[in-house]
Amino acid sequence: MKKQYLLAPGPTPVPPDVLLAMAKPIIHHRSPDFIPVIQQVRADLKWLFQTTQEVLTIAGSGTAGMEASISNFMSPGDKIIAVNGGKFGERWLKIAQAFGVVPVEVKVEWGHSVDVAVVADLLAKDPSIRGVYVQASETSTGVAHNIEKLAALTRSRENTILVVDAITALGVVNLPMDAWGIDVLITGSQKALMIPPGLAFVGVSEKAWKLQASAKCPRFYLDLKREKDNLVKDTNAWTPAVTLWIGLAESLKMMKVEGLEKIFSRHARLAQATREGLRGYGLEIFAKDIPSDAVTAVLSPAGIDGQAVYKNLREQYGITAAGGQDQLKGKVFRLSHMGYADVFDVITAISGVEMVLARLGYKGKALGSGVAKAQGILIQE
Ligand SMILES: *Cc1c(COP(=O)(O)O)cnc(C)c1O
């Protein structure tokens, strides 16, 4: 027998109460049975996004939310700034190009956060730029970008929106949509929201709705206006993913019981313990600037293939973490500490990494030195 531990940056583990809620017989989405679910989800998503605006729920993975955030607010030929500091930043460029939107790429060296001054400069030079597209947490590198500072740049520009892929940041770190002036805020179900893959969420500001009215990119299924017009009547444009909505209602209930501040402080503590624990075993964290509190990318020690660490964690100990992607393949491995994660997920991760590296011939610190470091942090309330 091998017990399984899911420590990858999505899908993440789903709490038993959520699984049980989803195991009940299916209900009809246009019957009165579903209305309380919609009403609760509508209210709780506003709470989670820290906005008074409606948050739209789409049946699709997180990328559907990213695509909707281009096609609903831009017209072919429009110019956007796309911050590209990893695999997901790169996706903005690809989606923009698919719709004939012109991306001005701000290339960020992997491992670094975007230099806000570079974005400020581009915006100042070109009043025609209609959007700044960025990740709050770039999952491929384990790096966060400074969203509060970027929002300060776009806030005063009437025709420029800030679009934030917060798929591994919402429900992890504080991203007050209205207070900071984030125009489009995106997340997905399988990361910090603790439900299975299949839903994307998009919060939309008043400024962004104004752009939406004249944006000409083709859209049908992912037309957010149609979704909003239905949602305000407590219904959906299409057949919603009923079971996932029911799971979502349950996970949002759990999140409300914990409260936003405690959710953020828990993630900060788990992330810090992960980073310090790994350093305590002599390893180096890949993030050079602001590290993500959702996922930690760690450099594999010299002479040890990062993919071998990933593979051995799985095969020896049943731990599914993640390897590196593209240019980081073999160089890093990644550990998630978001969503349904707590003290012993971190201990399991660090302990597993120590044991696997020791087996692979790592001659750094003694077994347990990383775990001890993490325990020292986690034992403090
Ligand atoms: C997971 C993730 C996505 C979405 O990926 P899907 O596979 O479409 O769900 C987008 N951006 C970031 C930063 C992510 O971590």
C-alpha cells in the first residue's frame, strides 16, 4: 500500500465536506432547488474577491477565464501590455495573438518580479494601451508580481484596465479588488478554492464593463455580459457545472468560517515555513524577488535532476509535487502549500524532499535539518 499526498500547484486536495456535498444526487439548474446555491455563491464570491461587483462563474479551466478577459474587453488591433515572467505570462501573448490583439511584451527574467517602473514607462509613452495583463502569482516560477503598485498605474487611466490572473493568488494573499482598483480578477477552481478542476471565475469592475460594451473581439460562450445579465436574476446563461457549484458553495462556507485574514496568514506561514525549511536543508529557493505564498519553486542541488526528485517523491512516497516547465525542466521542482493545506502538508513535503535527495546522493545538511527549521516556524502561533 502507498498513501497518496497531493502537493502540486493544482489540482489541490479537496476537503471531505466538499466531496460529500458533491456526492449528493444531481439537482436541476433551472429548478428552485438551485436558486439558494446561486444566491450563496454570488454573495460569497463577492466577499472572496472583496468587491461589490458580480463575479462570473464559467464552466472551463482557468484558461477560459484568461481568454474571456481578452475577448470581452479588447478589439482586434488594440494594444495591451503583457507581463511575461513564466509559462502563464506567456499565455497572455498567445491568447492576445489568437484574437488579433497586439501584445506589448514586458519580458521578465524567470525568477524575478516585474519592474513596475518599466510598465509605468510604457504606459506613459503610449496612451493607446488599453490593458495591462499580469499574473499575481506566476505558478511556473513561484514568483509574485506587485499588483497593488500596478493597480496604482492603471487606476487613473479611463481607458486602460488592469487584468490579473490570480489563479494561484486569490484566496492565498490579500487582493482587494475594489480597494486597489483591479479591473478584471481571475481565478480557477482547482487551486486555492479547494474544489476539483472545471470552473473559472472572473470579477469585472465598472470601468471594464464600459470597455466591454465597445470591445469587438468575437465571443459567444464566454460572453461575460450575457453571463452577468443572467446571474443578477439568479440564473445562468448556459447549463452550469451544477456539481462543482455545489462543491463551491461548501468550500466558500469553509472559507468564510476561517475568515480572509486567517486564510492569508495561514498561507503566509506555510509558505515561509516551506522556504525556510528547504533552506534549512541547504537548498536554494528559485524566486529572486517576491516569492509566491501559494507555491515554492526550489532549485535542485548541483548534479541532481529536478525531474528525478519529482519522480522519486511520487514513486517512493506517493507525494505528487510538480517538476519544472520549459527552461526550468530538470532545474527545479515545485511544492504547493495552497488551499486545503496545513502544518503537516509542509512537514510531509520537506521531509519527503530530504529523504528523496538523500537517496539520490545529496551531500548537504543532515536529514531532519529542514524539518526542524520548519517546525520551529510552525510551532509559533
Ligand atoms: C493553473 C493556472 C492557470 C490556469 O490553468 P488551467 O490549466 O487552464 O486551469 C492560469 N494561470 C496560472 C497562474 C495558473 O497557476
